[in-house]
Amino acid sequence: MDTGPQAYGAGKVGGEFNIQNFVRKPHVFVRLLSLLFGLIVYFCASSGSWTTDVKTNEEVCMFKLKSFGCHIGGVVGFTSVIGAAVFVGGEYYFENVPSVKSRKHYVLIDLGFSCLWSFWNFLLFIYLADAWGNTPDFPDSISTANPTTAIYFALFATFSWGTSAYFSYQRYNMGVDPAFISSFEADQFGAYDETQNNSNNECPFNNQMSGII
């Protein structure tokens, strides 16, 4: 863990990347859980919660025998997967962003999206649980594992996205360590001074001779 000056929970640019340390970061680990939960909700709701109606011989969604439950479960689950994957990638690039303002914008977007998707997963859980409770019993030959799994993992996703929002809020409250700005400016001006010194140390006579040749 970086104990040096930080800006919104990350240290200076240029640190060595370690995949094990990266995955063990709490916000990355929780994001990966959200990705997994989203995959389970997506497949269980959109693909695994359909059955054939014995009376009409048509395929129907098992949630209250209405297709909305399967469709909305697929949409929320799929968007959770995409969002979690994008933010995992964002965490990889986060420490390589030198701009404090860009880091702040990323943290705020992360906070807003995590809160929103925790709320949507909670609404999905409420809807699917209510629809499943009002669904007529199926014959024993029809498996009901997928609908109940979608309900449970929508609830798990609510907590995982909520935890991500909490971590983002902590990052935002951390703000910027003044030492981070000082060290960043020192690095920038140090590199600038070195470039200037190198250009000043060049011999004018050599430049003129090279121009003649």
C-alpha cells in the first residue's frame, strides 16, 4: 500500500503495477464481485427464467408469467456487468492520471453510478421477489432455481454496489494531500529545469558547424 502523498486515495504517477496487489484492493475486489453478481442476474433472469406454458405451448417468463421481469432483470444485470468492467479498467488507469481535477471527476462519477446501480438492483430485487411471490406454482418437473437465484443475487448486487459507493465517498472525503501537489510540481519543474540545462549546455559553435555542413 502506498503510504506517500495521495490524491483521492491514489499515490503519484509512475508506481509499479502488481496484479495481486491490484485485485486485493477493497474497491477493486468489490467491483469484481459486482461484475460476477451482474453476470448471474443477467443469465438467470434473461435466459434461465423462461418456460413453456402447458396450456398455450408458448414460452413465458416465470416471473408472474409476464415477460417484463425477465427483460428488466437482463437489462439491469447486463448494465451492471458493463459498468463494473469499465470501473475495474478505470481503477487500473486511476493511479496513472496526474491531474487532480480528473481524479476528482472520476471519483464523483464512480460515486454517482454506484449509488444509482445499488438503487436499481434494490428495485429489481423488490420487483422480482414480489412477482415471484404472486406466481402460480409450477410442476415439479420444472426447475425454479434460476428465478430464485436471480432474486438473491440482485440483493447481493445491491450491497456490493452500495459498498462501492461507500468506498468512493471515502475517497472523495480524503481529498488531496498538499504534499502530493508539492511533489508533483517538484517533479514537473525538475524535469523542466533538466531540459533547459541540457539545451543551455549545448555548444553554439557545434550547432553552427552542423548547420554549415
